Amino acid sequence: MRRFPSIISARRPWLTATGLAALLATSALHAETWVVTDQTHPVSGKADRLILLDAPSRIEAELASDLPADPSRAERIARDRLSQGGANLQRRIASAYQGVTDAWSLGITSLPAVVVDQRYVVYGEPDVARAIARIEQHRRTQP
């Protein structure tokens, strides 16, 4: 029976070390990054998820825009707007409130906040790449 070479082999420790280093580097590259902010605290850079804490109030303001003073007419118009918005509006509302809930559950205390793997947070840094670099530097110094 012919033996096939194994990737992990005691005879090739350099290959094992290289594979482990590649695995660790890949896991750092695929870390999930969230940005938690609002319209008054703009950020630059890419994130896997952008949570705008003022999104629910902005959606509510859209729905309440130019409503009449008469409560029954205002209610009817608001209901029409909600039904005209359909599934897209429902998704926007659900996503906006889910973002607020997620930020609250992480204990976010100030804006902007860059969160990596729902574990590491950098506050006050509007450049996502710089915030991620600070987190990676911290992770390298911790055992």
C-alpha cells in the first residue's frame, strides 16, 4: 500500500509551522468588524456592518414628515406610508432597531466605535483601518 505524504508531518516541521502561521493570519484577516456611529460622527473605511444609532429616529422622522395636526388624519396617512413602504420599509426598521440592540448589548459607550469580533472596541477613531491596526497591535501583545 502506498503512503501519501501528510501535510502535517513530524518530518516537515517547517511545513507545519508555515501552515499554522497561514491559518492564524487568515483568521485575523477574516475578523468581523462593526462600526457603531451616527450621522454626527462620520467614519472612513470599510466595515462588515455599519450600525447607525440614529437610524430609527430618522426613519420615524420620514414617516412623520408633514403629518396634519388632526390625529385621525395623521394616523391614516402614517398607516398609508407604512403600507406603501412594504417589506423594504419593514426591513429598514427591523435592521435599524436590531443595530441599536446589538450596540447596547455590547455596552458601547461613545461614538464612533469600531468593534472587532464583538470583543475588541476602539472609541473615538473615525478611521476604521487605524482602529483595526490598534486592535491588531493590542492582540499581538496579549498572550
